[in-house]
Amino acid sequence: MPIEVFDEYNLRKLSDEERFSICEETLKNEKDESKRWDAVWLIGELAENKDENDPMFNKVSDVIEWVLNNDDNGVVKHEACFQVAARNMRQKIPVLVNTALHNKSILTQHEAIESLGLMRAFEAEPLIRKALNDPSSDVRETAEFVIKRFARIKNRDVVYKPSAIL
């Protein structure tokens, strides 16, 4: 069953540019975190089935990075981490690593590490290992899980396909 995001303003019916603009404005100025969460999802959908050569993909990934660096709500940032993985925004792996290691929200740190695991960001493993010493048992447990998962799948010839997790 597909996830239904509350879209009370019918943003999905707008052009991509109009939808992007409204979502970006919501993310940067809306006080209600539940609306910002919806905007993260709705803007993330604009990057679906696109790659890093698509201008919209890059605009979306830059706004998602902005959310990770500026939003004050861990749940909203959690969703932003998921969108990075779901849309395979590999150029944002360094942003996820920074979020995993330095965000004040344990929930966000957990999701950043899990997203790195979903993306098979093997190049980030040495940095994920730093999270094994995090004060939070949830962060440590997630890092351990991802490292074990990496060890299990590293030698398999499996290509990550974001659609498999949606």
C-alpha cells in the first residue's frame, strides 16, 4: 500500500516548478512541523525517477540539505534523511554523515545512519564507525546494524535501487 501524504492543498496537481516553490517556501518559513514534514515528502517526490543530471533533482536535493542543516525538528530531519536515501541522492552522503555524527536529535542521527546503510554508502563506513562511540545506545545500535549489513552485502554484486524501498 503506498504511503499517502496529506496534501490538503493539492500540490501534486501543480506543475513541478510551482510545487517545488511552495514546498521550499513551506520548509523555510512554516512554523508547523507537520506541514514541513509533508513538504519534505512532497518535494522529495519531485526527484523520483530522476538522476543527478536533472536540474529538478539537484534543486530538490539542495533543499533537502537545507532542511538537514537548518530545520529545528528531529522528525522533519528524519524524513529528510529518508528522502536522501529514497531518491538516491548520493552527492548528499557527506551531509548524511555530518547529520549522523553531529545532529542534536537522536532520531535524526539514527535515520541518517540507516539511510547511509540503505544507500550502501560503503565509503562512509569509517565515519559510521565513529558512531559506535556515541552516547546514545540507539545511535550505537544503528551504526552496529549498518556495519554488519555492509559486511554481509559488500561482496555481493547488488546495485541499489531506491524504488525497492518505497
